[in-house]
Amino acid sequence: MRGILCLLCFLVPGFCAHGQIKRPMIVGRNSSSLTLSDGSQVRTFGFAAKLNELPGLPGTTIEAREGDSLEIDFWNVSQGNPHDIWIQGIQLQKRNEPHEIYTDDNIHHMEHGYYSFTANHAGTYIYYCPVNYPLDVQAGMFGILIVRPKLEYEIYHKHISKELLWCGFEMDTAWHTDSILDAEQEQISKMVEQLKYHPQYFFINDKRNGQLTSPARFSAKVGETVLIRLGNTGLMQHVVTFPKEMKLTVLTKNAVPLSAHDAVNTLILKPLDAYEILVSSDNVLNGFVSYAFKNEGQDTPIQIQKIPVLITQ
Ligand SMILES: [Cu+2]
């Protein structure tokens, strides 16, 4: 029996019940930048996969399969204040050395932190730096963890023709000055309390409106099913509305499977929410997905981004 299982593990990727051990690396930096629509540059923090890589918004994507054991090696090379990693919805075990006992310290400049967990539930998660929340998240210290389902779900997902990741984010450039990003740890909590949040820039990944290019923009054939991962790494509410001609199935919200597949076309994401949805259309379509950025409790959006949708024969 064991031989057959081993053979299946070898022949069918994803069959193994025991999962793999993965050790992804996250490099934390505080000297990245993002070019804004007027050509100016704004300073950001971020998470890269390796030392010589500039982090994007979102930072490096970590991928795993249900049942895998992960030990994230977080290396802080930011020179400034300490940082830390949290994953929304997952309890992490943290060590300062690979096999040391659990620690609760933040990770200082040039230190490593090792965060281990078992990926028990398939879904899309947001990981981020909780230090001085929400300052470091606004600065850009966030990324996506994807836990892919085991084999039985994979069969169900077999008809998916492509996968997209849309990470909504707003930016108030007043939070991105050197005096704020380099402030001493002791001053920060008082400073964060006094900061007002009036974002001037609104992004899907790190792009605006129609600037979203392949592979993130939506183009598909009639009848094709596209899996979209949506994450809110901003501080506002994101209301995402698909054209009514499109069929939407919500698979998971914050990695919890949703069984009620009601006909919905609008999703509301609070900060740090993440959804996995399946989208398809039986007809050709040339439209857009509306991405509205709102203050919670207010009806009128502060800004609406439009992601082009093209469905052809
Ligand atoms: Cu941080």
C-alpha cells in the first residue's frame, strides 16, 4: 500500500497527504520607491524575495499547497526601525534562530526572523508588518500568500484557464515623507494617532486604471473560467463590482470556503480582507470592473478605478 502511495505521490503532483517543507525568503526594505502618475517618485517600504530585488506593491508572493509546512526566513535589511511579519488568519511560530524557542521580539536591522506554520486551509491571505500599524502597511510592507488546494479540489478547479491577482491599495503621500518613515520608534505611536488619512493615489497592484497590463488585466474567451484573487491592503473599504453579464462564484473569503454561491456581482473588502472568486461569461463583453475606494459607513466613493474587461469568442 505504501509503495502505491509513494508511486502516486511521484506520478500525481499534489497527491501527497503529508505536504512539503518550504522555506521562502522575505527581505524587508525601507528604501524602495514608486513612480506616480505625474512622474514623481514616492518613498515606500516593502518585501522582496531576494536582496538585489526591489519590492513591488504587493511584495513577493509566497505560494504553498494545503498541508505544506512553511518556515519563512524574514531578513530585515531596512536600517531603520524593527519589523515583523503577521499573516491575517494564520498563527505563526516565530524564532530568532531556525531551531530556537519561540520569541516575541520584532526583527531589527540585519536580523533574521523565522516564522513557521502549516498551511492547513487553502485560500488567499495577506501578510504584512504589524509594527506601528497602520504606518508600515501604508508604507508598503505587505504581500500575498497563496495556499493552493489539495488534489480533490484541484480536479474541481481543473477548468480554470487563468489566474489573476488584484491587490487594491490607496496612498496618502503625506505618510511617505522621510520625517515620518524615519521617525524614532518612541515618537511614532503619537505621530500615527495624529496623522489624518486623505489618500491621493489609488492602485490595483501598483497600477492605475487602464495601466493594468497583462498578466493582471482581464481578457478571456467566452466560457473560460478565470480565478481572481482580490486583496485589500489599503486602509479604506474597497467595493468591487463586476459587469452584470459576468458569472461570479465566491470560493473563499479570508481562506474560509463559502458554500452559498448566490448570484453576486459586488464584493466589499475591508482592510486586509482577501477573496478568491471564479469569473466567467457566456457572451462577448467589452466593459470594466469598477473598483470603488470608500470610507467605511459613507456611500460616496472617494475614487473609482476601472479595470478593463474584454471577453471575446
Ligand atoms: Cu514594519
